[in-house]
Amino acid sequence: MRHIAVILCVTVFLVLLGGAEAQLPSLPTGLSPSQQDAPDDTDPPELPSGLFGSDEIGQSSANEIDSEISTQGLITGLTGFVDWRVGSRFRTNPNHGTTLLHELRGQVRGDWSTADSTMSFAVDLILDDLVDSRSIDLNAGEGFVDIREANILLRPAGNLDLKLGRQTLTWGTGDLIFLNDLFPKDYVSFFNGRDEEYLKAPSDVVRASLFFNVINIDVIYVPQFDPDRFFTGERLSYYNPNLDAIVGPNAVITPTIPDRWFQDDEMAVRVYRQLGAFELAGYAYRGFWKSPAGQSASSIPIFPELSVYGASARGPVLGGIASAEVAYYDSLNDEAGRSPQIPNSQLRWLVGFEREAGSNRMIGVQYYQERRMQFDSWANNQSAPTRSEDETRHLVSARITQLAANQNLTLSAIAFWSPNQDDLYLRATAQFKLNDIWRIDGGVNAFAGPRDDGFFSQFRDNSNIYVGVRRSFAT
């Protein structure tokens, strides 16, 4: 109760502090409707095992840094919001009750700038009615506090920026499909109705950005592995291959997570440049599968080692914006692909296109493919397969976004359909800005498909509808 009292007192104080001069803050990092508005040094987002991001590669973050430190030696003020949300399943779920979201969340964000540095922070205080424990786990995003950002930005040289600490990162070109983005995601938040910014989980990293006339380079070092905030069964039911069934709190998974500092680390590199009107990038990653994709000999979920190499391109074509991205996932613990307990290496690629289609309307389509590279070898070494497996996964998506009411109302719907798994995911959202302070949100997450083991169809009993009210402030 003391934690609850503290949260409510702080929240009330911040709301009053905003007063009549409160202003709505910029849309958080993540999923803007056009996928071109990612702020600061983050870019647009994507989902599990290649599901759903966009990156303004051509814009040098050096220009962003100039803007960030323009108010030298001044505290630039606090911004934030108080957000109340409730969500309910509209299908019977034998593993869970009807309510899947009921929380009050307050965020405070601020910056402090000097001539050669900028310190930033963003902290969430959370009152979640569906959990019994308030214990804090920043990696898992559990507890009554979640630190979304806490970092310092330095410029030791004219062509070098260093950003140290907790931050949110996104690479790639897909709309909610991530290939070369190996930074943590929170799929539970995304599927249960939290704001889309919470699809991207924060990372504790050292980021070095180098700017040259020909190319720019980003180097990300993660001293301790940052996994996804993955499905465990506690909030959403999911398919468990060991039990060959959809499970919930009765079979919560507790994987072995690599957590040794400077040993279980990650490294990611992006080399990018503008070539004419096109944005080109190459990527490399060394670390682990971001969700527990493998099993130990004793059937405990694990995070096998992984390297990823890829490239992307994005630019104007036929009156719209076309994008393409490819990534090779090298599964280092079983490169021959024989072990039934380690995921195969994979080749992933996507193509996408978006353009305006009338006044204040955008449409976009994508095709994504994910292919196992040693499928025959893997299948021949299965002792007793418990489910059907696909050598190639196909995924088609379409999005439409409409602005109305003087652009105060944003309506967006995106649908994903897998022809080979015969499952579907529809996410439809509505956001109405009453004024600079108040905003109303609503949406639907609907899943369908006959297979228990389909990526989307395993969540069909989690299909839900949600509403939310947000009050923003600025001092």
C-alpha cells in the first residue's frame, strides 16, 4: 500500500504541476502511422521471429544532437503523462480471466544540457491491478517502476557521438517486422493494449556514432544480454511445444537467461549512407536469440548464440516509398542444423511499399519470408515430432491510416496473414486528441487460425478490446 500511495501522490502532483500550460509531448519512439517519425536516435519498430520498424537512415543524427544541446546549461523542463487503460478479452480463455489489462501509468521525462553533453531520463510509475507482486525487475519490465531512459550524450570529437546508458533503439525498414533489429521488444505489452511505444523495450548500452562524408557508422555494445520481454504464460496464453498445448499460469516458463556482465554480451554494427534519394544500410550482430528459442538437454528453455548479417534499402518509387531488407541468422550452437533443440539458421527477407491514397490517408503493403536453411537435416533428427513444422514461413501485411477531424483523430488498421500457417492478426486503433492535454485511445487485437502452434493463432483466445485515457503535461 505504501507503493500505491507514493505513486498516486506523485501522479497527482505532476498533473497539477502541468496546469493550464500543459502540452502534449511528441509521439514516443516506436510506431508512428507513417513509419517516418521516429524521434532522436531511434527509428520505427517490428514483432517476434520476424513480424513487424523504419529508419530515417539519411538523416544524420549529428543534426539531432545539435538541436538537443542548443539550450546549453539549462534544464529543458519536464514532460510526461498519466495514462489509464483497461482491456478485456472477447473470447473465452480457459487459462485466464476476462480482464487482461487494468493499469494506471505515469511517466516523467526530462533533459539537462550543457555545452558538450545532454543527460536524459524517462521513468514510468505503474499501478498494475493484475499482478500480486510490486518487486522491480527492470530487464523484464516488472514492478511498480520501469526506467525507460537514463543516459548521457557526449560529443568527444566533431564526428563522434557517445550515448551511454539506458535507451531505446530501432533499426530496419519494416512496418512492425524486424529483421536486423536485434534490440529487445515487449510483445506482451503490444498484444494486450498498451501504447505502441511499449513494443520497444529499453536497452543498457554504449552507443558510438561516427559521421563521415561517405558513410556513417553506429556501434552498439551491450555489456549484459538484454532479452525480449517474452511470453511466459502469466499474462497471455501461448503454445508450449513440450506439452503440445496452449498453456497459461499453469505452465509458466522460466528460461535460463545469459546474464554474466562482459561475458554474455552483445555487439551490433550499422553502416549506412544516403545514395541519391535512397537510404542504404548494412548490419551485423553477435549475441543470442532474443527470445528463448532453444532447449537444454533437460528441456529447460535457453537463448542459443546467434550472429546476424544483413542489409536494407529504402527510397522513392512510383510515387511512394519502397523498402527491402534481408538478414541471415547464423545459429551458432548448431550450424549443421541437426539438433532438434536448437533453432535452424534462417534466411529472412521482406519487401514493402507505402504511399498516399487520398487526403490524409496512407496505405502500405509488405511481403515477408523466413526460411530454415537446414530443414531436412533438422526434420531427420526429430525423435518424435509433436507438431507440424514449416520450412518456409510466408507473411503478408496491409496497413491503412486515416487522419480526420483536423488531424486530431487518427484511425489505423494493420492486418497480417500467413498463407502457410493459415492464421491472421488484426490490430485496429483509434486515437482522438481532445486538446493539447487530453487524449482518448481505443483498439482491438484480434487473432484467428485453426492451428494451436501457428504464430498468431496460438493467441486467439487472447483476442481483446481496450480503451485508455491520457493526460499529458509539460512544465
